[in-house]
Amino acid sequence: MATNQVKDLLQKIENAQIDKSQLQAVLPQLIKSDFSKVPIAEVEALAERISDFGLVEEYEEIIFNGQYQENKLLLSETELIIFGGYFPTCNPYTEKEDIARLQKGVERDLYTQDQLDTRLYVMRASNTYQRLRESHERRFQLDHTPFASRGKEGLKDYGFHVFVGREVFDEGHEVLVTLDAVAGTSYDTLNQALKDISSAAEKGRRVLLSKSPGRWECPPGRPSLAPRTYLPFDETQMSELQQQFEANPKMLKVENPFNYQP
């Protein structure tokens, strides 16, 4: 276990029971071991002793160890919670990830479960946390509102949160478009369409791709805007988008919108 190995090595260095060449021989294997439960102070003490021997590369490998750096970050985050500088779980999109990350600190004996629970309880009672939570929840609810529910008379949302496809004007001009509950966003490239589809999928939003939401006409009494019809991508575009979406390893973790179309 790395914790015992680090303690043993520190003791040998302290008692002058190991020289530079012996240290160089044992460090490579130690550096590859699991540092997640090695106390931060002991990692830093070992790094300092190694630097005294002039072992620069070994020093850097110890001090930049990913698990050690993650432990430092976890401790820093929990201290920021106490002082009102960090508000994990305030965003519904990242709430589970926030808790999972902070739980690592409990598993690694950086702090106890009671300490973490108490800090989170105090944080959630603060006015700042409440304001942040309300703001993020409004964004979350809006993201998951069917796209034709606000000021898009005549369009069908089929129960989906966002439509990504083509916007075709009567004179024949067309652009690619993303429709959500706030507004329509037009653009020219399939790459942007792919980004919108991927972003929606990561947020758990249901994306309409296969059906036309219909035609939009300017409502009476409002400034004239050109009517337009919303259509799915053509076969070539749809195939290209699906291939690129499914080729992205990140998208393997989310629901594939190309598989649940009506």
C-alpha cells in the first residue's frame, strides 16, 4: 500500500538508511502506485526530501501526481464551501457529479461524512445558494420545455424539447435551424447542428429530428416576417450527422436521439 511505503521511505530518509542510488531504484515503482489515500502532508514531505537529493524528475512526478493534486483540490473545494466561495449541487445538470466528486474525499479519508454533510447543509441554507439554485432550476426547466410552447403558433412540438433541422422560406432559401422554447437559432453548417444535437443529448433534452414541426406565419398585428416551413434534414445530412454523433465517444454515455424518433 502506497501510504505505508511512503511512511517507510520517509523514515529511512530521516534515519539516513538510504542513499541516492537506492532511492532512485525504489521510486519508479512507488510513483506508479495509488496515491489517493496517502496524506497530503506526507506526499509533500516526500517530495521535499527527494528534492534534497537533487532528483528533479522524481520530485516533479511526485508533486504533479494526479491523485495527490485531486486530493488537494477536494480539500480546497470543501474549504471554499465553508467560506461561501463554492456552491456545489446548485446546478441540476451537475448535481450528481458534484456529490460524487466530493464523496471521493470521504473515501480517501480527507474528511468525514459528517463533516461533508454539515458543510453542505450550511451551504444550502445560505441566501446565495438559494439564489443560484433558483436561477439554474429556471434554466433547467426552460431547457426541458417543449419547443413550440412559447409564441410559436401553428408549430407542433410532438412533446420534444428541441427541434434541429431545416428552415425553408417560401422563395426557396433555406438554412439550418435549432428551435427551443426561447427562440429559433439559424446557422449554415452541419457542424453547428451536430453541436446543438450533442449538447441537447448531454443535458437529457429530447431532440426532434425526423418530423416537420410545420409552418410558421407571422401573427396578425405584428411586424411582417417572412413565413417559413420547418423540415427534417435530407437523407444525406441525416446520415452524416448520425455517423458523426455516434463516432464521438462522449455520446456513448447519453441517449441517442437518432434511435427514439417518432
